Amino acid sequence: MEIILLERIEKLGTIGDVVTVKDGYARNFLLPNKKALRANEANRKVFEANRSKIEADNAARRSEAEGHAGNVEGKSVVLIRASSNSGQLYGSVSVRDIVDALNADGAGVSKSMIVLERPIKTIGVFDVKVALHPEVTVMVKVNVARSPDEADQQAKGVDVIAAMFEDEAAEAAAAAGDFEAGNGEEPEAEAPAPAASAADANADEGEEA
């Protein structure tokens, strides 16, 4: 389907561009959200008649978003979640989780602004894009950890899962060293005394006679 863009769409174009997109993308997202118009003759005339206002409104929203960016960019939020020993979460971190954490810190963002390329399913620190406007994006950090202490370590750049495996390996190596040093060795058995020979027995009998 051919459409006329009413705002900048990443990887498609900017205001006024006529582009071709999949029908489903246009019908389910672009058209109902008023991000585009069908590219027919009537809509072309409507767009050109209103182009100045559309561009002015977009500039006003962009300016507002740029002012808002300072309150969001660089924020870091912590989400405490349960996980396996390998760091896999029992579930995943959702866009709503991120929005709630950011807004609790005064960010003032909505779900539609969060650009999450893939679900977060492991502990760690993740860079997440926030689109305050089609032309204004900022980055925030989402620190997913099993405890506040682990979150602090991750914020300092520590890979807590790798550190945990290193500690376990060190403990195993220490235990193996103790065993080799004698803690697990069996004492050597003493050699049995040699049995008396028949000649010795005869000699003893002769002395007694």
C-alpha cells in the first residue's frame, strides 16, 4: 500500500514522503495512529493544503520532547527479579515494568515510547531506547538483578553470574587440594611380620632337649 507520511518514521521516511508498506502495517498501525494517509489523489490535496500546519505541529512536539529529554536521558532503574543460577529469569521484563520504574523516578513516559527490540529474559544491565518523539530518542539503563547488592555490583560493571561460577570453581579446586594433601587419603598398611621357618622351629626344639 502507498501512504503519505504525516511524521518521521524510522527506516521509512519523513513528513510528506510517499512510501510503500505492507498492507497490515498500514491498516493496523500507521493509519489508525494517524501517522500516515492513504496515498490517493484526495488525500494528497488534503495533505498539501495542511502541510504547513502539520509541519508546525510536528516542530512544536519535537521542541517539547527535546525539553523532556533532559529528564529522561541517562536514567538507570533497578528491577529485582528471581532467576536460575545461570541468570535466566523466571519470566521476563515487560515494557510496562520499565515504564513503571522510570515513572517512579519522575521520567513521565508512556508504553508507546519504549523501544524494546527483544524481551529481557536474563539478569544484567541493558540499554533501552526511549522515543519521546519520532525525531527525539534517548537511552536509559535497566539493571535487572536478583538483589539490591547484585544490582550495585552490576552497576559497577561486575558480571555477577561469571563471578558466581568463578567462586564455585575456586571452592571446588580448594576442596580437591585438601583431598590431595591428605585429608582424603587412607593411611598405608604396615607389612605383616614374616612367619617363622621350619628350620628355626627345629633349632628351638633341639635347644630345649
